[in-house]
Amino acid sequence: MLEVKNIKKTFGSLTAVDDLEFNIKPGEIMGLIGQNGAGKTTTFRIILNLLTPDNGHVLWNNKYLTTETFNKIGYLPEERGLYPKVTIENQLLYFAQLRGKKKSEIKPLIDHWLEKFDVKGKKTDKVKTLSKGNQQKVQLISTLIHQPELIILDEPFSGLDPVNAELLEDGIREAQANGASIIFSSHNMNNVEELCHSLIMLKDGRPVLNGTVKDIRQQFGRTKLFLESDLSHEDLKQFPGVKQVEKTSDNIDIVYLTDTEDGKLIFNEATKNGYIPTFSQQPPTLEEIFKRMAGENNE
Amino acid sequence: MNKYWVITKEVYKKNIKSFGFIAMVLSPLVLVAVVAGITYYFSQEEQTEPDTQIAVISENETINQIFSSQDWDFQIDDDIKEESEAEEALLDESISGYLTAEVENGTVNAELVYTDDFSDQSSIIQESLSNFQTMLRADELNLGQEDVAKLSEPVTLVEQHVDIEEGSLTEEDFSDTIVQQGSAYFVSIAIMIFIMTYAGIIAEEVANEKGTRIMEIILSSASATNHFFGKLTGVMLVLLTQITIYAVIGFGAYIYFKDADIVQSALNQIDLASILQELLGFTIIFFIAGVLMYVVLAAFFGSLATKMEDVNKAVTPIVFMALIGFYIGIFAFTSPDNTFVEVFSYIPLFTPFVMPFRIAAETVSTLGIWLSIIGTIGFAILISFVSLAFYRSNVLIYSDTNLLGTIKRSWSIMQSNRKARKNNSQ
């Protein structure tokens, strides 16, 4: 289990990460979201022991991270990098050796992994001959092939098309099923919502959201109402707690409420003549929450 | 396998297999081969085709015979019998000179008229004519062959060139100084070439890994120490491989060509053993320490670059240092006693360039040599560890500021990490 305890990191007058605390149990996936410069990469570097926190500490299975622990880590940095003039096979072997694996352990696995991620190219091809997407997949394989127990992925989905993004999701789920603790950052809230058990949103280095995806969404209340009824926009605006009314292209009204309770009055009024096709009161999506939190001044 | 060796092996393998390495090893060999080929061609040319012609005008049969019978480095134009003809031929450049010679009362009177093309042959002609005159006189005096030989036997002169050193006379081995100066010169050029190449290689290695973010993967797999020293070892092994290749080729060429005339005559002029001894002595220590020092610095400066394109900019300070050292070395070649030279020979970064010349000129004591060696090696170790300390934080900085800015930021990250570690341990 990865335990991040109350870490803080400053560079001179800049506070990069502050008061950050979370746990990731084996088989759990955590999403780390936040705008550019919010402190995600610094957090990863602290976990990886590339930076030392001013306060707090990071524990892996109740111990500090050491060179021994390095062998159990799979790390995909934000900007992808491979040796362009080295073959796919040698590349994968080198990184696996640096993770403490023997060549003979990894060599038989390579074909299987290349197939699994549908890499277009032979293992004897030099990396530079591959397309960018395929290079990225090779890098993902190098992150996962040594069966790491702690997987850290910095923006793993950026630049992948939907088909490849799904391959990656499958790969992450497989590692999860094998009991790995996984943390990844993403700008795509759909990925986070689909994969993550819990998430943390950082803003200026501080966590502004922290918990399971469901809880976080619920804590914002079911304030978004999808409605198909006889009520006009003018009617709807008369109800207490209605902030705004919009219409989707499918002729469904979206009513933004101040509070979950505000929906009840509208429900009663809309259904007074019986059946209506749509009444769905939802918490805001992660994306909406993200935008709201990013825009808000939380001081 | 230990991660240090994994890194060393990877660096070594990658570089040895690269086209750049093959080109780097071959280019000096090709150069040597071309120079040797040209030299050989011209020396053959000179021997086989003496294309300068002269005319010999003499009524003495023996003189005519001397010049027509012997094998000279020039040719005799037999058709010219008159001085006026010879003058004409000289004017239209069909001959390079003419000799008129007569014998009068046992004395040879000769006159040689010649152009630049023939200038280095005049002494041979004088010598042959003198010999002829000696024979004439010997005949006159009824002397036999042996008597002539006795008369012309040269005096044996034993030469002893001495130096006055600390109140006593010591024999100066003149050829030794030349050999030492030659090898000092050779070493300073070799250091320069190897520094330029290998500093470039390692700086590129480091900047490349940093620029492509491979560094972050590596430093989360192995310690910075393993990586830094693994890279250094890998590159130094590539260097050793290159030197070994030259040594093997040199030895092979020696075995193969040692019986050839041209090599024989060259070997007679120089003392191969003393050159090798000279090279394997202090010089090789300076060579290794010098290259090592600059390669470490190159790794450090390479880690300051953010992108591959910045590598050249990042290694400029090293190139300047090496150039300064090289020119002070050349200056030391001509004035090894200069105070300026003396001071610079003890500054570690310049020692490998300057000290070999001072040793060659014998202006430094053995103690001084060892002091400079210890200083250089100590400094190499010191900068290795300073570079390593910076390296860890350097590779996390991707800002586009200048070198100084990067060093400053790196320093602040280092301080912040150090402070944090101190706090944590309390």
C-alpha cells in the first residue's frame, strides 16, 4: 500500500505541494487531477523519491522508498522518451533490467505485450521508425512489463485515439486485477470517472477534492435536472432555487438548481398531469466540478 | 546484474555500434594511410625517375666515363658536346645545368652552371671530381689503393654533450629531449582530440536522456550515483576500445612492415623503445586524468542542457578551457621556463596540457611532477562528486533560462532537498 502522509514541498517562495495526504491500497486506482502547474508532477516526483518533501513522508508497505522499492515501480513520465536508435526489444529489455529483471525473464514476454497493445512494427525495428502513437505504446509496455506493484502514470491518455485509449484502460485494469496500486493524472475526466476508485484534485498545490468519485459528485448535490415536460422556461424560472435553464438539442430542458431539495417542487408540478418522459436529477459531472473548482477562488 | 553495470554496458554497446564510433576510429587511420601513401609515392617517384638532366662537357675520357657509367640521381644528356649547345639547352630548359671539366697538370678544373632544379646535387659532383683528382695525384706519386685509403681515413671524434646540473657535469642525451618534446606534443594534441570527441559524446548522452525524459525513468529505477558513474565508465570504456584498436593496428603494422626499407630507415632514426617508455610513463597519467576530468565536466554541463539542441552551447565552457590549456601548452613548448607557464602547469584543468612540456624541457623536479599528478587526480575526484551532487537536481530542470540560471535553480533544489532531509532525520 502506498501512503502519502501530509507532504509539503516548497521551492524558495513557491509552494508546489501542501498538505497532501492519501492512501492507495493494492488493487486501487487513484486519479490525480488539476490544472497545469497544480503540483501533479511534483507529487509524482516526491513519491518516486526524486524530490524530498519538506514535511511529511511517503511510505510503501510501511517502509520508506529505497533502491529496493524502485524495482516494484512502473513510471510513465509526462513527456514520452525512448532511445530513437535502439530496437523495441532492446529498449524494453534495458528498462526491465534497470527494474531488476533478468533479460531471460522479459524476453519471452515481449511478443505477447506487443500483440496486446497492438503495436505496429517488429520487435527488431528501431524505435524511431514507429509512429508517435506506437512509440507511446512501447513506452507503456516498458512501464508495465516488469509487473510493477506501484504504477505511476503521468497523463497516460494524452495523444491516444479512442481505440488505443481503450487498450490502455484494459492494461491498467489488468494491472489492477493483479493487485497493483495505481495513480495516474489526466485532463480527461471521462477516463478518471471510468477507471478511478478515488481521486484528488490539486489546486496551487493544495488538495481541493479528495475522496471516492461517487462521494465527491454527491457532495455537490443533485443540482442538475434533465426534464421533459409541459413546463416552459418562464414557468421553470419561477421556482425557488432555479439558477438557470437551458435547452439541449434534443429538446430536453436542463435546470440548474441551488439545492437537491429544490427538485421536489418541480417534480410535483411537472407530473401533476401524470406521465412525463424525462425527470433525471444528477450530481454535476466530474468535468463540471473540475471547471467549477478550477475557476473558484478557494481562499 | 548490478544496475551500474547494466548502464555501463548499455552506454558502451550503443556507442560502439554507432556509425559515429566507426567513423571516429577510422578517420585518423585513413588520414595516416593517405599521408603514408603520398609520402611513399613521392619517395618512389624520386628514386625511379631522376628527371633532371645535365650535360657534361669534357675532353677527358675518364671524366666522361665517370658520369656516363655510374648510376646518378640525374641523367646525362650525351648529345651535347659543346658549351654553346649546353647554354642553349639550359635556356630552353631541356637541361637543368652543365658541367665543364678539364684536367691540367693533375688538377681538375671544373665549372658547374645550374638552375634551382639541380641545386642539391652539386656537392655530389664535387665529391666525385675530388675523388678523381685524388686518384690522379695518387698515380703521380705512385701510391697504391691502400695508401690512398690510409691517407683519406677520417679522425674518430668521440662527442660528449654535457649539462651543468647542481655542480656536476651530467651527460645530456640530446635525442631523449627530442623524443620527450615530441611525445609531449603528441599527448597534448591527443588529449585535445579525445576531449573534444568524448566530452561531446557524454554531454550528448546526458542531454539526450534528459531532453527525452528517459532520465526520469532511469532515476526512478537506479540511483543517480549508479547512473552518473555507469555513464562515465561506459564512455571511458569506449575510449579504451578506441586506443586498443589503434595499439593493435599499430603493432600489426609494425610486424607486417618492419622489414620494408622505408620503415627500416625511419626506425634507425628514432628510438621506438624510448618513445613507448615515454608514452607509458607520466604522459599516460596526464592523458587519462586530463580526459577523465573533462569528460566529468562534460557530463555535468550536459545535464544543464534542456534539449539536445543546447548541448553545443552547454559544452562551450569546456571547449574554451581545453583550448586555453592547449595554447598554454604550445607556449610552454617554446618557453618552458616562463613563470606563467609554471603557474598554469599546477592548475589541474591545464596540467595535462602544460606539464608534459615542462617535463620534456626538464624544468620541473620529480616532486613537482607528483604534486601536479596528485592535484589533477584529486581535482578530478572532487569535480566528480560536485557534478554528481548537481546532476541529481539538474536533470529535473527543464526551464529555458541560461546556464547560470539553471545552475542557480539546481542549487536551490539541492538546498531544499538537503534541508528537507535534515529536517526529516531530526
